[in-house]
Amino acid sequence: MSDKNLPVKPEDEHGAVEVAEPIPDPGLEPHEPRITDIDPKAADRVERQVSGMFGLATLLVVGSCVAYFAIPRDSILEFGPLSGNANNMVIGLCIGLALFLIGAGAIQWAKKLMVDEEISEERHPAHSSPQQIAEITEAFKEGTVESGFGRRKMIRNSLIGALGVLGLPAVILLRDLGPLPGRALYNTIWAKGIRVVNDVTDRPIKPSDLIVGQLVNAAPANLAPLQEESAVEYQNAKAKAAVIVVRIKPSEIRTKPGRENWGVDGILCYSKICTHVGCPISLYEQTTHHVLCPCHQSTFDLADSAKVVFGPAARPLPQLPLAVDSEGYLVAQSGFTEPVGPSFFERG
Amino acid sequence: MSTNTEFPGPVKWVDDRLGIAKIGKKNLRKVFPDHWSFMLGEIALYSFIILILTGTFLTFWFKPSMAEVEYQGSYSLLKGLHMSEAYASTLDITFDVRGGLLMRQIHHWAAVLFIAAMMVHLLRMFFTGAFRKPRELNWLIGFGMLFLGIVEGFIGYGLPDDLLSGTGLRITNGMIQASPVVGTYMNFFIFGGEFPGDDFVSRFFIVHVLLIPGIILALVTAHLFLVVYHKHTQYAGPGRTQKNVVGYPLFPVYTAKAGGFFFVVFGITALMGALMQINPVWLYGPYNPAEVTAGAQPDWYMGWLEGSVRIFPGFESHFWGITLSWNLIIPALIVPPAFVTLVALYPFIEGWITGDKREHHLLDRPRDMPTRTGIGVAFIVFYAMLWIGGGNDLIATHFNLSLNHVTWFLRFAVILGPILGFWVARRWAISLQRADQDRLLHGLETGVIMRSPEGKYTEKHQPISTYEAYSITARDRLVPHEIGPETDENGVRAPRRALHKARAALSRFYFADAVQKPTTQELEAAHEHAHDADEIHELTEDTETYREVTSDRS
């Protein structure tokens, strides 16, 4: 027998939480009159306070309108710790204070002058009464029978089917929100022979430009021309191709097998994009060769193939193999040998 | 004064069409109870209205476009720089539209306040048990609004397309990308291809100004409708029962108080917008995927997600040609949703454990439900540890600590802290209950020391008022859920016995150690005892201080 068939237990009913024991409810505490209820002078004082606040608010609102036109938009206000655009600040101060005074006046009025005797209101259970339930059940049954919805199962099922597939175009129509990822995340614009250029001056870098301990933010030489073609291509390319070039004393470098010729006289190049969630890493500590991502503090050791020494990143920064071209500038031997930036499922 | 049976002209016009008297008569004098903690939800509601007003103002000038333009506005430091139209128009609002900066700052402060108010409101609901039947659905609606509010705030933060907001989106992009199977596809669909692309500002804009506010508005309506339908909860006290609601009428008292409070909240946010700088995007510069600022912090409500990702150790698995980034899957995709779901479902979990199916309109004082209070504090500590983790770099630099030590500490604290928090809060609540019980049974310590003719010292106790005594005892007796005998009279074993046993054990744990209110007999005994000679505290040589005599801890 399920619980449903049992008669309703009294404690399941509305309001059955019994709190008035062991001490019976003494009823509402007697109302204590306020000073404003007894002393007409005090009440008048409050009236003056409240209307004073409303009056001041009016003046301030007018003041804010005057300030809007009277204060030049580029004037600066310097007053103690306050400094900023005078126009904004004065308008804001006037409106803010006016709003505050309107509110404070209304609350003061309610607290001090309006009748403050508490009144009580009955509650009713949230659920419907048995009679209402009976009525609605009856009405629903009537409707069901009239429509034949329950009897003609074929109509019901075909309707459910039709409405069900309606979700399909709703999803499919969103298909053109973006292209499929394809191989986009695997490639950057780095390729064999692309020069490494300073990312501010766009000038190619020679090994002699870098002293030991120096770190330079760099980009591929073919990035800047992209900006002319398409701003979005440029940003997307930059988001993946940004690199850091660092010069470390060759004796301090621990080279990974297979990367012996990836550096040039202790100059190494790594992706600037953190392998955690893709922030550009930026804080370099010369003495330890550690570079820190300011977003989540993943720390990489640039002297040791940029392996992770601390923080939430799981993979070293990808390294770009370097060489020197015929004119003596740093170039890439090839593109990155692995996808740069944060991990993704199909990355392998 | 005779009562009118007909409205004056204009009101009649309205009534003839809408029947306002029928709707109004029920609600005009609707009673709301008075307590400061009932204003928290109001703050949230009002900041939402302020957000709509100021946000609408901003849309008149903001250009949700990532097309590249050369900045030619009046902020000379960025003049001539290439940037998106979104960022350029944000600078225009800031420097060239009068009142624009003010509105931007009010908008941002109100957003910060909106989410803070919702969260504190939620805590109030939790600790007072306001989520119990019949209000579970309203708890869920509130949760939906909190979730949407956070998403809304974060998306809004991304719209100006400055360096900081771009970095925030880059992080989000990286997190989405870590989702197994669908990560890269989701990113390409959301951002219209690779990050950053040139689509997200216009897409996020419509979500920010139409979609989410629209849903929140609908939820607010439902939320308020249910508040009216269920009527407001109240704290237990004399004359306040499960079957009534005691307080002041909507008209005129709450019209003035709540209406006035709207102006107060608006006034304070306006003053904040005028005087306190927030998100000075012109200092950060336009978004550049190769740049970032150190010490970057998201808005406060994203801090716990940021912390979760920061303190999680870095490991991922590579096998069968796939990568599973546990360093993101766990702290970003599993832990936060699981935590939020747990808190959202808490009313149902507690209801199942306690077996309580009754309607509740009287609120619990946090001390009277020690286990719930402990659980709530555990939730807070867990959240707080993650939140602190979101600023681990700032803590390290401000207090001269090693970042690694801070991070390692948090990795343990996020697990041990909640346990400790639970234990401390629960014991604390029980101690407060005991103090109440003392007050109830022994009365007030008057501090008056009496010396009897024999030389004995006693402290006079004065019984507390009936009103106060009633308020202390006007609560439920905490009875663990009873699961009945193992077998019925025919020897048939009850079904799903193991589950019921677990439930009974949880229920016992839930109510264990909580102080039960006294029975009538206990109360009478205590009051008689108060006049007994036992109550006399002797001041003997081994009684160390006078204080000990006056404090009644016998």
C-alpha cells in the first residue's frame, strides 16, 4: 500500500508545526507609542525634517541640471582624495544625494509619522482545497474527453513526434555560427625562414641584439602585413603566433634530446601563449629563467625546455626552432611542431 | 465620513476597463513583516532596475562592433590607435558624453551590488530555513537569477573590448576548449571561429541587453508573484504564528519604506558612480591577444571560479590520440557546477533527511538548526577559500608570502576549511542555544548579590518576560526521522531498508546535540528550583573571583 492511500496525517496539513508549547502564545506585545505619537511638537519637527529633505532634493536635482551645462566636460576636479572629471562628479553627487534624500525622507516619514501599529493577516495553505481539486479534475477530464486526445492515440503520438522534430531546425539553423575547427588550432603563421621581429618595432632581430638575460616579445615578420589585409585575420594570427625570445647562458641550458640545434648561441624562442588557458605569459625572472603567467601563475623554466615548475598548466610552452638567415637575422627553422595555446580534446 | 461607492472620474475610467478595485482590495493593505534582513532581496531588485535604466542609457552610444577604427576622440593618450568600435565607443561614452562616465560607473557598481545582494539574500534564506515547503520553487527561481546574473555580469564585462575584458574572454575560451569532445566546436560556434575573431562583441551584446535581462525580468516577476502568494515568512515571536503574518500594510507604510529604500539604493550607487572609480578601461588600452597586465582581477563574483582554476594542480592525460585536461575539467567544468547544484538542491536534500513535509512560515534562528548552520558555514568557507585563491598573487605580494605557499595552503584549506567551519559553527550554534536555555530556565542575572543572615551569598535572578520566553521556545521540537520497525506484524521486511536506515542515520546526525526546548514539566521544575536553597552560590575560600559568583554556570 503506498502512502497515497493513507488518510492525510494531521502533521502533513497546513500549519501543523506546533510551536506554542511549553509556553502558550501570549499574543502581540502591546503597542508602545513613539514620541511623535504623543508630542505634537516632535511630530512637527519630523514633518519639517522630511519636507526639508524633499526640498533639498529638489534643489540638488536643479543643481545637477545646471552642472550639466555650466561645467565644461573636460574640466578636472581635484579636491583631497577626489580627482576626476568635474562634470561627471558634480552631476553624480547632486543626483546621488537627491535620490538618497528622497529615499531617506520617505523612510523617516514612514517610521516616525505613519501609524506604526502592527496588523495581522491570515495565511492560507498554498495547496488548493479538495473542492477546487475536484472541480479542476472534472474540467480537465471533460476537455480530454471532448478533444478525444486520450482516445485517439494516433493523433497524440503524431503530434508529439512533430513537435519533437521541431527542435531539430532550431539547432541546425545555428550551424553557421562558426566554421568547424578543422586544423585551425594546429597551425600558426610561422614557417621555415620567417624572420623573428620585435613585436613593437617590427624590426628583425639579430643574435647580437640580445644580451644574456634579456627577453624580447616577438612576432613573425609576416604578421604586420596581415593588418593591412584584414584586422580580424591579424588578431587571430597574433593570438597564436606571439612568441618570446630569450637569451640564456648556454651552460645553464638543459636541452631536450632532439632540440640541440633549436637555439642560436643560447637564444631560445617559445610560444608566448600559456598552455593552460591561453593568456600571454609575461613576467620573466632572469636569475631563475622562470617565466610566469599573470593570469593563473603557471611558471615555466625557459632554460629547461619551458617545462612547468609550478601552477595549473600541464604542458611546457611549445618551442620554436631557430636559425640565422644569410643576412644574420633570426628566423624560424620551421613552424611550431605542436599546437600552441591551451589544450583541447582532439589535440592528442 | 461616508464611503464612496463610485471612483472619481479618471480612476473610474481605468476601473471600467481593468477592475482595479477587485485586484487592489486584496493587496493594498497586504501585510509585510518588518526585519532588516528582509531588505536584502529588495536591494537586489532595486539594483536590477538601476541596471536596466543605466544600461539603456549606455546603449544609446555604445557600438557593439569589432570593426577596426582609428580612435579620434578626446582622450589624447589613445589618439590615433587602432581599436574596435566597441572600445572606441566606450571611450566616447567615458570622455565625450556628459554623464556617460557616471552612468558607466553606476552601471558597473550596480552590477557588483546586484550579485552581492542576491548572494547575501540567498544566505539569509539558507540560514533561516526560508527555503522550506512551500518555498522550494522560489528558492530555485532565485538560484536561476543568481546564475544568470553572474553570466550577465561577466558578459557585460567583456563588451568594452579592452585589454582586461579580452583577457577574461580568452580565459573563458581556454576553459571551454578543455571540454571533452565538444570543446573546440563550442568555441568556434560561440566566437564565430578562432579567438578572438570579430563576432563576440555583437553576439554577447544582444545576449547582454535582451536575452538574459528578459529572462531575469520574467523570473523576477515569478519570484515576486510567489512572495505575494505564499506571503512573507516571519520570525517567531509573540502573536506571530504559522497561520498569520504580522507587520505593516503595503499602503502606506511599505509603499513609503520600500519605495524610499529604492531611492536610497539608487542614491548610494549614484554616489559610488560619482566618487569611486571602477573598471577604468581607458587605462588598459584596446585588447591585444599578445598582451596582458599583471595582477589582473575579474569582478569579485568570478573570483571563486578563477581561484578554483588557479589552485588546481596541473595535470592532463594523453591517450588514444586525445587529451583530457584535468587541470580545467575538474576545477572549471565539474567542481563549480557540482557545488552550485548541491546548494540549489539543498532544500530537497534537507527535506528528505528530516522527513519534514509540513509548511513552514516561521523562520528558524540559525542557532536553532545547528547542523544546517554548520553546513551553511562549510559552504561559505569552501567558496571563500576558492575566492581567496582567485587573488593568490595579490595575497602573496601584499603580505610578502611565497605564491607557492599560498597556493599549497589553499589546496588543503579548500578541503579542510569547510570541515573545520562546519564543526566550529555547529558547536557555536549549540552554545548559543544553551545560553538561551539558561536564560529561559534560570532567568536574568541581575548582578545583585544578597547576603543571608548566615553569611551566605546569593545572586538574584529575575525571570525573563513571557514575550521573550515565548520567542525563545516558539520553535519546532527537533525529532529525528522515524523509519518504523524492520518488519511489519506479518514478518515481512520493509522495502528499501538500507536506504531508510541511511536516511535515519543522517536524520539523527542532523538533530544530534541540538538543544531541545524544555517541556512544561522541565520549565516548571526550573522555576521552582530558582527559589530553592540550591540556587545559592556560596562565596567560599576556593571561589576565586566575584565574577564567578555572579555568572550562573551551575
